[in-house]
Amino acid sequence: DTEVTQTPKHLVMGMTNKKSLKCEQHMGHRAMYWYKQKAKKPPELMFVYSYEKLSINESVPSRFSPECPNSSLLNLHLHALQPEDSALYLCASSPGPRAGTEAFFGQGTRLTVV
Amino acid sequence: AQTVTQSQPEMSVQEAETVTLSCTYDTSESDYYLFWYKQPPSRQMILVIRQEAYKQQNATENRFSVNFQKAAKSFSLKISDSQLGDAAMYFCAYRSPLRLTFGTGTRLQVTL
């Protein structure tokens, strides 16, 4: 199994809603990542978990809250989002945090905030 | 912080021809890796090829090869015998511990 699975594939939410994005991998990877990608732009790093510990937070607003309950699962909790948060949210995993390890990506969740 | 630059927003190539996508980067680190990722309309980022900075030999993967010039901090991707399925957004990426930094991307069109 070399897949990173993200659910849901599409999500529309109001600015007062609370929702969560889910990312799962069963490759035994110990590093997991959240990226945000706006249209026609490159992915931008949001969070990195290494061995289930939050290692990087790229000054992301607190309305985005990551969680890594175990080594296979990564969540992104969303609350009180703004329309400008509408984007493709990509999850990735790699065997470890070292530079030589390849990152595998999921298909992303297309988020629309209305 | 590392920066990755792709100076070609769009490129076009005829089927069966060869095309080269450019990438430059800036870093003060010595231990890093470089990758080319492809993102088709399906949205999933797919690894095309990787290069270890400590290796002088250019990486090749079937029809894909790189020209890695470490001193110039240049890392271009050559696609030979282009196919319709190669049409996608291509991102150059710099990999350091815990981070993967992407360039701005080059949209490749493949024409008949």
C-alpha cells in the first residue's frame, strides 16, 4: 500500500462551521505534512509532524488546528474559516524527516468557504 | 530560508519531441535533495525524479533526466519523447530535513 488517503475530496463549509480534514497512510511513515495550495500556485507548507510530534508550524492562523492521534493518521481541524482559506489542502507523508526521504502525496481536499 | 525559482510559467512541446524545464534554487546547506514533481489535473503530486546533492552524476528515470549543476544551483528537467500524458504542472522542489519547498511551477502542454 503506497497510498496517502485524504477525506473528504470536496468540502463546502460556512464561516461559522467546524469541520475536519482527515489524512491516512499505512506505509509506516513517521513524518506527515499539511500543505495549502491556491489555484495556479505551488503548495505552501503549513504543518509538519515528526514521530507524532508537531515539529513545524509555519505561523498558521489558529483557526487551523492540526492533530496527529497516531503514526498513521493526521487531522486538520477547521473553525471559523474565512473565504480566503478556500484552497486545495494536500497531505503528504515520508518515511522520516530526513532530506533523502521521498514525500508521498494524497489527492487533496478541495475546500470552499462560503 | 531556501528559495526555488522556475522562470518558465508555461512551456509547450510537440508529441515525441524533447523539452527542458528550468529550475534554480538558493541555499547555504550542504545536505539536501532535489525533486521534480508532476501535478496533473487529478491534483495528486507525483514524483518524477530525484537528485542527491552529493552525487555528481545526473539522475535519469526512463524518458526523464536532469541536468544538475551544483555550483550554479541549477536543476533542469529534460523530458524526451514527450507524450500526451506528460501534460501537467511540473514543480521543482528542494528537500531539506522536515521541509519540502516548491518552485512556482511550469505548466507543460503537449500538442499533436
